[in-house]
Amino acid sequence: MSEATRYRTLDEFYGFYLGEHRDRTCRRLHFIGTSLSLSLLLAAVAARSGWLLLLAPLQAYALAWIGHFFFEHNRPATFTYPLLSLRGDWRMWWEILTGKIPF
């Protein structure tokens, strides 16, 4: 089933996404990975560094997948819904940052 067939919007997908991130350690690893990714992206632009640009998503996914495989014990949503999962991660990051979801 394609991403567009099952979930048409981020709002439709987000409930499923949060259900895949019930474990607090998994959410923390996502938050840390996304924060580091943002920092690396900004540093890549400032330093005009392609290496930092490549490193940003790699380290973010590495931390997120550690959270899923070792703490959440599920398959990352990225494998089935890559674009919605990326958007969901940033939304969850914002909701953790603003206190809507506990860190």
C-alpha cells in the first residue's frame, strides 16, 4: 500500500506515528537525533561542508533506529512511510520542545 493510499495527510498519519513512539527513551533518541541533525545542517551551511550535510541525516536516523530496535521493539515507520515519517518526526520534535509531549 502506498503512502498516499493509506494516509493522505500528516494529521491522519500522526496518530499512527505517535503510537510507534510510546517508549520515552525512543522519543528522547529521536529528539536528540533531530536536534543534532538541525545543528549539523546549520553548521554545514555556515561551513559550506558537504560532509556535515551528509552526516546530518545519517546520525539522526542512527539514533532513531537505535530507539526503535532496542527500546520500542518495532520497525521504524520510515521504512514504510518515509516522507510522512520525516514530517512526523519534526512535528514530534516541536511538540517535545514546546512541552506538549513529555521528554
